[in-house]
Amino acid sequence: MTVKPRVKIKPGVGVTITLLIMAVVFVCDVLMDVAVDIGVLYSLAVLFSMVSGRPKVPFAVAAIGTALVGVAAVVRWSGGGDHSGVAVSCVLSVAILWLVAWTGYALLRTLADRSQLAEIIDTTDAPVFRKTLDGTILSWNRGAELQYGYKADEVIGQPVTILIPPERHDEFDEIMACIRRGESVVNHETVRVRKDGTRFNAMLTVSPIRAGEGEVIVIGASSFTRDITALKETEAELEEARARADAASRAKSTFLSNMSHEIRTPLNGVIGMLELMADTPLNTEQKDYVETAQSSADLLMQVINDILDISKIEAGKFELDPMAFNLHDAVADIMRVMAVRGRRHGVEVVYDLRPDVPMSIVADRARLTQVLVNLAGNAVKFTEQGEVVLTVEVEERTDDRICLHFRVQDTGIGIAPDRQEAIFRAFEQQDAAVSRRFGGTGLGLAICGALVGMMGGEIWLESKEGRGSTFHFTGWFGLDLEGVTRPLTHKLAILSDVPVLLIDDNKTNRRILGDLLSNWGCACRVAANIGDAWKHLEDAQHAGDPICLVVCDVMMGEENGYDLVERMRADTRFKNVPVIMLSSSENGHENARAQELKVAARLLKPAKRSVLLNHISTALAEHMDRLDEQVDAIADASADAAPAKAALRILLAEDNPVNRKLASALLAKWGHTVVCAVDGREAVARVAAERFDLVLMDLRMPEMDGDAATAEIRAMEKTTDAHVPIIAVSASADVETQARCLEAGMDAYITKPYRAENLRSAIDKLFDRPDAGDGAA
């Protein structure tokens, strides 16, 4: 075991300190004989240590010397004389003894370590040698002799180029240039030459040798060479084996492709004949046979298609064909097909395209559809009750590309944790029991994984056994910058602030459709059943903010949406409100009842968004036309009954489009000029910028309500000494609300819904008052 000194003293420093102390002793001329004795003893100790290889001998000599100094000090002290000189001499002598002991120990250990290291390098089988910066070999160890075949006396002093093929001498110059800059060359693959002229593949590591510890000056280089000929041969064999495997895979894929095409031709004939047979008169037993044969033929065709796809992928012949298409319509088409499958065992199928998902993208529509159909189809197949939801959202976006995140969530059987990774491999399913129960080849998810990878994304899943699964995948697609990116503006304009009631017992459907209607600009209310829906209808009517459109699911547990429509048609308040029904099945009886109840549209779930938007905008446009006719009739009757006393410039602050239409028509028929504001903030801005004789202020408005708007108008008037009369409009008729309005600075109060006689009376009373004429002008 190597023993290291606790105090590290460089030999040169120790000798210098020793000489200085001895000089002090010499100058003092005290106990010189002791100093000389110590010097002689120390020299003998060092010589003995070097000969015996025992670096701790100087410590023993120092201990003996310390004892002698102590004896000499006692003798001198007892003889009288200068006691202080004796003490100083003793201290200095002892210090010299131990200092030279430490110095000698450190010197001998350094020499021993260097000798041991040199011996290890010289005897190791690892080829290591040193050279000067111009390439002259300075040392040559046993490993270098074994590797190159040269003895040390044959190469020391020779140029290192004897080991390098002539065509690689420039490479040597490049390596030494790095060494001169103080840089190491690590794991550099090259070729070297042995003494017998044979060549071998080598990996070099060359490091700079510096002038001393911590020095920056490079005086040479050390080289370590590893023979990698066997490694290169192994790599070549592996490459050859890989090439053979690729060729075999291509041959297999070609065979599968050819066989798939050969099988597909007669199978198409079988499927076609079965379809023709299904259209002929068949009894119940024959029809069952034909349906079974059709199902088996479809399954066989799917197996052939999967095998063909996987063979193309393995052969590297599978390529994407991107083009611009409408993503929203594509997703809707896919999920409507899935909904048909789900309806067979009562599974709700829903899709949710987030508002920032572009309508048009550039991608391979067929392959993206293939992935979605596979994932959604599996979700429906493995879900016996509950729902399947496809969500699409934006993950990342650049100027011309977008990364979309697709999520297919179900409430099915789930997947065991130890099988979640395996199901993405070819011919793998959750387990044999699942395979027997649900069928399938086990190729679908493997193909999906390959396609998603080609789209620049990744696929993964989250699942709890017995509680459902969520499959995720991402993909990068181009943006169709010239395509349609959002619904037509005029269709959305008619939906702005329109009160809409959505009725659906499925929580996910309510959330998705509610968000969609709100994003389109509607003021959307939601209800989970018929009772809640009727309460919303009445509350909105009483608040003077009547529902203008109802979107209703047909089947809601034991309740039926048509029962609600029948009740609405029997009530004069709601009989003309348009209704759009969402149905889960094609049913002739439903169609007849929808026509009987004058349903505006009946759509299959999940409804395509573009179709839903078209029907909503059409139904609202027709409803507004009917309202126009009713408003004109009311206004005409009111105008004939009593003409206005004086034309006024009136600001109508009202967020409900129906109420705005009715009040505007009435006021215009009476000869007044009407300017509309859709919220309190706009009303304040218009009063500040324009002159009005009167303001009709609805109390409940978005952005800023009527109370806050009135307060700001009255605050502005304090600086102008003006006063514009304000009539409060509210659905509440209680005394407290009226008192609060008058305290807030309003001049009059009427209740909704707008009635011609009440509105006309309020205006006439306000402008007949003596204090109103000055402010109205």
C-alpha cells in the first residue's frame, strides 16, 4: 500500500528552506557542531533510504537527532553561558531535523511513484509511446512492441512516420497541429503499418505532454493505439447480414403484395355477388346467411388490406400523399360512421374540434382517416356502454405548419398495464380472450404507429383496466393558407347575441355543443332534461330576453324531445320558436312527427358542424323574417293609433336582437331617429360622442350593465351641465328595482317585454314634464 505524506512539500522548496535555516545557524555561530552532525546524519539517512527503498527512514533519523540535540542542550545548559543562545540553537536544530525528514520523504515518494508509473506503462500490453512535436519517438513500451513488431531500440529516435502509410502522412500533420494547440485527439479511426509491412485498422488517442504541472507549453505527445480490425470485420459482417435481411424482407413484402392482389380479385367478385343477392327476395333464413357471408367477406378484405399496408411499410414503399382538405368535414364524416356502429349497443359517439383548429389543412387525408377510423373503431368495439369522444386540439403552430393533438377516449374494457406497450406491435392484442371475443388481426395499431411516425408525430395511450382507455397521437401538417379557415362571416353575424337553448342529457354533448354555439356568438343556455328546458324558456321570456332557437336531442333517457316541441307549439309564447332536433337514428316515424310539429331541421348525431351552422342560420333568418312581420304589424297599429308629438333622436341600448328589432321598429314608426348600442360600454361611448334627446337603457347587458352605464353618463354630465333623459328597461316589475333605478339617476322605468302603449306612454309623460323640456333639446 502506498503511504502518502500528510503535508505535501515539494523537494526543491524543502531544500531551500533547509539551507536558509542552516545559514541562520551558521551566522549565529551557535552549536555548529550539532548542525554539522545533523547534516551528516541526514545525508546518511537519505542514502540509506534510496538504497533500501524505505522512505520513512528520515523520520527515524530525525527522532534520534532530536534526542541528541536534547542531550547536547542539557550539557551546554549545565555548563553555564548564554542560555538564550542554547535555546534558540536547539529549536532551530530540531526544526531542521524534521523539515529535512519531510523533504526527504516527499522526494523519495515522488521518485518512487514516477518510477512505478513508468514501470506500469513499460510493462502493460496497451500500446503507448511518446514523441516530440516533430514526430521523433522518445519512448516505446511492451504493448507497442507487441502491436507493431518493433523493439524499443529499433524505433526510439526514429520518425513516427515509419508507422504510418505514406498516403496518410497529411493526417499526421493535422493531428500534431491539434496537439500544438493543446487539444487532444480522441478515438480517431485510421490505418497503421507493422514492421512486417502489414496494415491494420487502428483507433488513436493522442494527448499533449506539457512542460510541467499546470503549464501551457506543449513539449511532446503521448499516443495510445487500439487495433480495431476485428471490430471492423464484425461491422462489415453485420452490414452484410442487414442487407440480406432487407432483401429477404423486400422479397416477403413483394410476395405478400402479389398474393394480396391475387386474393382481392376473386374476393371482390364474392362481395359483389353477395350484395346483388341481398337485393333479391329472400326469406329470413336466407337473409341471415347472406348477411353472415357479407360480414365474413368484409372482415377478410380488411385483413388483406392490413397485410398489404404492413408489407409496404416494411419494404419502405409506403409514402404519404398530402393535399389540402377540410379537416372539420373529414372528422365529422368519420365520427358519423362510428356513431352508426355505436348506436347498435347504446354507445354515444361525440367529437370535439377546438375553436383554434383550422378548418383546412394539407395532409394525406386517406392515411389520417385510416388512423382515426382504426382508433375510433377500436374504441367503439371495446366499449359496451358509455361514450367515445374524439378531441382535436392545436399542440404547436408555425407560420405554415401546425401540430395537432388527437385524443380518442372511451369508457370501455381498458388495457392491462403489462400489455400497453405490446399492443403497438404487429399481430399483438391485449390477450387471447379479447382476440376471440372481439376479433381482429392485431395489425391496426402497428400500422397506425408507422403512419403517425411518417406524419412526424408520436402515438401513446393511457388506460386503466375496466375503466376505459385514451389513445393519443400527434402529427405535423401543412396549413392551407389559401383555403377556407372559418365559417362564412354572414352566417355567424346572424347568430351574434342570439339567445339559444341547448337540451341534451349527455354531459359531454352539452359541453361540446354549448362551447360551439358560444364560440359562434350565441347567448347559449343549456338544459339536461325537459323540465329544466321548460324553466329556461319561461325564465327567459319573463326576463324580456326570449329564446330565439332551440337545439334539442330526441332521446333523453325516458323523455322525448318531441314532447317538449309539442308543448311549445301549444303555447302562444313559444309556438313560433324554431327547433332543430338531433337524433341518433334514422326513423320514418320521427320524420313524420318532425314535419307535423314544424321542426326546422332534423340532423343525425354527431351533426357535421358546417351542416348544423347552415340549418341554424337558415332557421334564425326565417324566424327573424317572421318577427319583422309581427313587429311591422304592431308598429303600424301603434302608429295609426297615435302619431308622435315630436321627433326625437333616441339611443336604444339593448343586447337582445329581437327586442332591438321590436323597439326600433316602434320608435321609427312614431317618427323618431333610433341609434342602437348592444351593451352599456357602447352606450356610454355614443352619449359621449353624439347628441341624443333620450336613452332607452336595458338594465341587463354584457360588458357593462345599465346601472353602471347610467352612472358614467351622469358623471360626464357634471362637467357639461347637460342632462339627457334615461328610461330604464327591465324584466323586473318590483318596487325595489324601480326605486334603485331612480336613485341611480334614471328618469323613468318600463318593464319588458316591450309593449307599444307602455313605451309610448313613458316617452310622452317624460317630455310633457316641465323639467324635461330644458334637458331634451
